[in-house]
Amino acid sequence: MHSQSGGAITINSTNELRISLPLADRGYTFANKTLTIQQYDPNNTAASYTLYNVRDVIDNDGGVITLARLDGSYDSEVPYAWFKIMFS
């Protein structure tokens, strides 16, 4: 998140990640690969998060992954969530 003043942002809101894949006619087919996405916490390697199959999320959930609510104050320009994308 970014605030124009550079100060902290106070928010109370639902939070979601929206994903989509570009059309195959652009050369991005990922034909025989499973594409997954998973949240992680670099400060807590023991934390466990759901591993999502990106194609299933797009096909079954409209490309939306519901994340934890954002309730409180967040520093501007500081990530509040990290994700890794993997092929298998």
C-alpha cells in the first residue's frame, strides 16, 4: 500500500488477490505445467498457508483468492503479504 503523505494507512477492509492468465495467443500457454501460488511469511518460516492451483482458482473461483482481512494500521510502502509462484 502507498499513502501520498508517506504516513501509515489505517484500513478496515476485506482483502483479496485477483489473478488471471493472458490468452494463449500471446504465447503464454503453460500447456503442460501446473502453476501454483502460495502466500508465505519471510519472518515466520513455520507459518503454513494454502497452496492454490492457479488454473483451478480461475476456473472455479473467478480468479479470486480471499486473504486475511486488513484491519489496523499499515506502514506505507511496506509489504503486508508475500507470495511465491511455482511451476511443476
